[in-house]
Amino acid sequence: MGVAIAVPEPFGGLLRERRASFGDRLAATVPSHVTLLAPTDVDDDQLGGVCAALADVAASRPAFSMRLRGTGTFRPVSPVVFVAVSQGISSTEVLARAVRERLEAPEPGFPFHPHVTVAHNVDDAALDRAYDELAGFECEFTVDSFAMYLHDEREGWRPQHTFALARP
């Protein structure tokens, strides 16, 4: 299970197509998103409680604007290029912290940094190309919900439940 903000269309599909063009095989199974809670093992019998907890979090947090703009990288620590969140960072951080606290999830192994991955575990030339070609990317949208995703061995990560944020 994972929890994330979906990047809406047409932006999500465009970023996913670009991710595939850089040779990232995960593009086929991972929708464009901003992670709130990284993949976490949850037993099927706990999903109802997880959904109730996520609904509580969503009801207590207002919708907000998000802008994605430009690229960044986690190299040399991790072979990742991403599109940066340039507006809505603090709201995303607060939302992610609320999700982790409500689900009693451990702190992430790395500092939380909201982003949309566009190239991961590809060669350096593909990472450089992703960084350069998406440097001018920009879009803005309202984050009015987030979703719980479950992993399916054949189809990859699919949203199972969407949780509407409170109206501002």
C-alpha cells in the first residue's frame, strides 16, 4: 500500500510518457504522483482501518494549490531525476506528516522531499536527458484529494480509494 497525490491529466500522462521515453520500466506500472507515504506492507484485514484513518486525515486538511516546475535530482545518493514541487511544498509536508502519524508509520529513511519521479534506475545518459529535457516543465493544479494505492503484480500501482480534502 502507498499513499500519494495523483498528478492530474493531462500532466500526469505526459510525465508518464516522458518517463517511459527515458527508458524507465516503472513508467508502465507507476502513475505520476507525489508520494505521501512510501510503499508499506499492510495486511488485507487492516485496510478498512487504514481507509478510515486516511478519511479522517483528509477531512482535517484543506485543499491547496500545487505547482510543478523544473527538474532536480537525488544523485549521487540515488539515481533519480524528478520534477520539483515549487508551490504547495509545506502543505504537502503537513499532509504527509499527518498521514504517517495517523497510520503510525515510521519516519522515512531519507528526509521528505515532495517531487514527481521522471527517471529512476536508468543509465547516466538517460538521467541527464530527463534532467535537461524536462527543465522547462511547469504546471499548476489544485490538490483536492489523495489516494491509497495498492500494488498488483500484473498491473502495478492502482488507486483503490480516493480521499477528498476539506474545502479551503
